[in-house]
Amino acid sequence: MLDVLLSLPNAKQLETGRFNLDELVKILTEALDEDYRRNKILQLTGDTAVLVIECLDKVSEIGSDY
């Protein structure tokens, strides 16, 4: 799970758009496809949970433009 979290862009990168969208989609899709990782994501709290939620929001926001 730590590898997933470390590979996510930080809040500043999300805000400025300086991240690889395709890589972010890949990371989150793989994490959400595995039950173990999905459950770990659901258990996150604090700043880590906020970052994951912001990443998911960004991916869904950009994805809806297509």
C-alpha cells in the first residue's frame, strides 16, 4: 500500500496539473481492482485520505471531459 501512496502526486502537483494523468489512472485502477488494497484505501484517514480522494476526484474530473 505504501508504494501506491508514494507514487501519487502531491496536493501542489494536483493543483497545478503537473502530474502524469495516465500514470495516475493506472495506479488508482490497479489499487482499486485489488480487494486488499481497496480495503486499505477505505481505512485511510487524515491527510493521506484527503490526498487519495483528491486524486480520485481529479481523475474523474479530467476523465469526464472526454
